[in-house]
Amino acid sequence: MRDDQTGPARDREGRAAREERGRPPRRIVVVSGGGIAAYKIPDLVRKLVRAGHSVRCALTPAAASFVSPLALQTVSGEPVRQSLLDPGEEGQIGHIDLADWAELVIVAPATANLLARMAHGLADDLVTTVLLATRAPVLVAPAMNLNMWDHPATRQNLDILRSRGVHMVGPDSGELACGWEGAGRMSEPAAIAEVAESVLCPDTLAGERVLITAGGTREALDPVRALTNRSSGKMGYALAAEAARRGAEVVLVSAPTNLPIPVGVRRVDVESALEMRSAVLDEIDACGIAICCAAVADFRPAEAASRKIKKEDLEPDAGLRLELVRNPDILAEIAAPGGERARRVVVGFAAESHDVIGASERKLARKGCDLLVANDISRRDAGFETDTNAVILLEPGAGPEELPLLPKGEVAARILDRVDKIRGERSSRS
Ligand code: CTP
């Protein structure tokens, strides 16, 4: 899916990409309660549609004061339902049709009132009737004043809903529309869409612990300067998000990036290659899958100056000679053959500017990993600092598979599909 695409072409591509991965587009009903956060719902619907899903919306009477039904109709491409008693809408007992049609119901914003009505099984308007009638999983995104959020009545209602298997996302903390500051802001549409994917996604990695390295390491020269590289960390973070979505417990060992921690992921922050190695060695024993996506500096300054290197301390006009020493190869170390290694799937990355397949095949053999993901960094639309990537997957004893240019989230899904396949083959052999 290209980022510069808009409209139906982009939505169709979203759907095609899902089909190709064996993750069909899903039918999602978004119901909204009457809170100010409802103004963000067109953005949520747009994100779900772009991801390839079909979306229908229903509003409580109060919600329609905060978000325009026409805006929702435009982004979903479907009529918006508001009334239980509308003879036109209810021609075919529409509320039951909507409840049966849904493969997931998202309640956003879920106000204190709507949560209470859900918890107690009321069905006095279209939204609560759909919620009572549906057999689909339900994801709620609460939004309310923080005192309402903290009230024992709301707490008990949430406990009731959780005990019935209702999924929750948020709320976030921050400035609230009522002027208070604290917990009660509805999660951002991107986070809600992300959690919706994990509710819909098959739990192929449930019970598995996955270690992922990401970002470009920083090798200090002195307290203000460092040697680093152009890695943004986006590919590693996309892998972490996708692994969490598939039910894994994810540890993301990350060099500095500007990226938010993906939902459900534990991040361990590091700077240098040596720090990354020691964090990886602390975590690796408990992990059945390791994916080394970080751009680890191969060399570091032999000595990092403890004080800032000052020009006035050097000869006038003199250059500066740096002595670099080798960093340990973290991937090679954890992929080294051995008892533990035999049960772990290890994935490496290769950044190559020329002879991509040849160099990657040699790297696969040299590093001893189970899967190597090769990047052609000479392309401008793939590799470092981009949102898309075009990679080649190499496994020992199998021909290379070249994937088309895809968003990094899709590439992450393809890589984890391949990891699933390797694990499946291993368990059928043993
Ligand atoms: N890697 C690592 N530790 C290092 C260097 C690299 O774990 N000190 C991992 C990276 O995370 C990546 C893979 O090794 O998964 C390949 O890194 P790359 O820099 O492309 O290859 P190198 O082995 O460093 O070889 P070269 O620089 O000669 O291409």
C-alpha cells in the first residue's frame, strides 16, 4: 500500500494485502457514546477502513451531538445507524442484523453511562441493544472525567465487563476536556485500531517470549558526541507491535529512537552495542524467538573521553585521529550452535548496497541464523528512515523470496508468518 494513495484504491490495496497474508478483512461495528472524544471517531473509522476492514457505525442520541453522522457515513461508506425505533432503519430488524454482522464491536468513546448500561444489560437504545445482542468480541475505549473514572461504581462496572471477556484500551492520562488533569482521555485512534487488530488476530505466538533488537546504537566519543547510523528503528518497532498482536510477550531492546513503545511491549532502553549485548544476554534465555533488527555499530571508539574534547586542547588546525575497536557481534553470539540454540528461532537482518543476494547468502551462513531479512539500502523507498520496505527473505537450503514494496507493518507480518512456518516445521519434525 503506498502512502501517497488515497480513496478507494488505497482501501482496496489494504484489503488485498490482508487477503494475501491469509488475514481476511473483518466486519467491525463502531458504536459511540456521547462524549467529546467522539470527534476522533471518523479518524478511527478511516484507519480501520485503510487497514482493509468493512466498518459500520452506530451512535447513541447524545453521540450525534459530538460527531457528525454524515462524516462517519463518508469515511465508512455505510449509512450510520442512530435509532432503534426508526421504521426505515428497522425494516429488517436492523439492530439484530448489525449485531450478527459484526466480527468485532468497538465502543468508542465508552462513557461512564454507556459502561454502566453495558454492565447491567440494559437495551434501551440502538447501541446498547446491539451490544446485548452481539456474539462478537467487544473492545471498549473509555473516556470520561477522572472522578467518574475513579468512582467505585465505574470500577465495579469495569470489573463486571472484564469478567465477561470485554477487551479494554486506555484511558490515557492528560488534560481532560472538563479542565481536570489525569486519567480519562480516550486512547488515540491509532492505539484503538492497533488493539482491535490484536483482538482479531490469531494468537499464533501466545505463550511465546520474543526478543527484538531495534534502532541504531550510539557509540560515545565524549559526553556530547557519538558515532551512530541512520536507522530509525521503525522496522524493529513494527515487528514488536506485530509479535505482541499475535499474543507474544515481547521484549524490545532498543537503541535511542523517537518512536512510541508499541502497545503491550516491554522496552529495555540501551545506547551502545555493549549495552545492547548485555541487555540481550540478560533476556535471551527465556526467549524462544530472537529477531536482531538493530543496526549495531560494528566499531566503537577505543576510548570514550570522560570530558568534552575541546579544540583549545588540540594543536591549532590539527585534525583528530580516532582509534576504533570491534564491537561484539550480538546476532552471531546468540545464533551460535548449541543445545539452547536448537529450540530457538533466530532472525537476522542484512543491510546491503550491492550484490544483495550474494552478500546476504554469505551472511546467512556466517551468522548461522534461521532466517535472514535482506535490505537493499541503495533503494530510496526502502530500508533506513522510510515507512516502507522491500526485503528478500533467505533461509538455509531454500531459494530467496523477494517481497514487493510494502509498509513496514506488512513486512513485519510476513517475517512473522515465516517464523511461524519455521516453528511449525520444527515441531512436526520433533
Ligand atoms: N549485528 C549484531 N551485532 C553486531 C553487528 C550486527 O547483532 N555487532 C546484527 C544486526 O542486528 C543484523 C545483522 O547482524 O541482524 C547484520 O548486520 P550488518 O551490519 O548488515 O552486517 P555485518 O555482519 O555487520 O556485516 P557488514 O557490515 O560487513 O555488512
